[in-house]
Amino acid sequence: MLKLKVDFWKRSMDIDARIIDNITGKSHNLPMTFDTGAYMTSVDSGILVEMGYDIMDAKDTIVDTVGRKGMLAKEIVLRGFELENVDGSIIPLGPVLAHAIDMSDIFTVGVVGLNIIREFRTIIEFGNPTTIELVPTFDITDLCVFDEFSSVASRFGEW
């Protein structure tokens, strides 16, 4: 079970997530909005370029996210995605299909969407502090290898 600390900011529930840099392999901490209404996980395209992700050659798609409709996005596979437990431990989830979107004019740098959330039984406990408990519906120690990731046939791919 994972237990995530929630920070409320601009009416969103932000959690501590990490994305693995495509060049160095190091993880970068990113506060991301936990959004049960978002179809897919999305990350700011500028941040992904800084992390060495090639979004120019990625597949184009049109998405609706964070209150905006019909946005151009690029489908990419994040080398690795991690969540931070309330105790500070880091839980690796493996590769994740995500949409690279220009989020420079909105209130977040990323959104954790249903392609990840649906793989957990989710309990949101409002209070002081507010937390999100995620109980995996899979063996969390059985990570997919990046080179074997299939965006349509594996965990954390398409919804």
C-alpha cells in the first residue's frame, strides 16, 4: 500500500511524483495534480525536453485536460515514474505512457491520470493532513522493463 501526502493548491490535489530523466537516469521530483477525471497522465512538454525526452518525433494526439479542450499533445513513454510515500520512501512504478503538453499557462506541471490511478484501489481521506491511499491491484514489485513496455498491452499504458 502507498500513502501519499496531499497538498491543496489552486483547488487541486497535488502529490509528490518523480519522473526518470531520459539522459541521466536520475529521478526528478515534480508536484503533480492527482486527477481522477483525467483520462491520461500528462506532463509539461518543456520539462520533458529538459529531461531529454524527444517529443518532436512523438505521435500527435488531441486531448482534453485540466479544463482545456482540444489541446495538441505528443504521446511519449516516460522511462520511469515514481511516487513518494508519506514516510519519504520512493515507490517505482516503471514506464508510463504520458501526454506531453504545453502547460506553461496553467497551474500544474503534470497530471496523474486514470491510466495510473485505475490500477489501484484509491481511498482519499480528507483531513489534516489529507492523504491518498493507493492499494495496488497488481504485484507492485513486478516492474515492466522500459525496452519491453507496450503502450497498449501493459500496465500504465492507454486506458
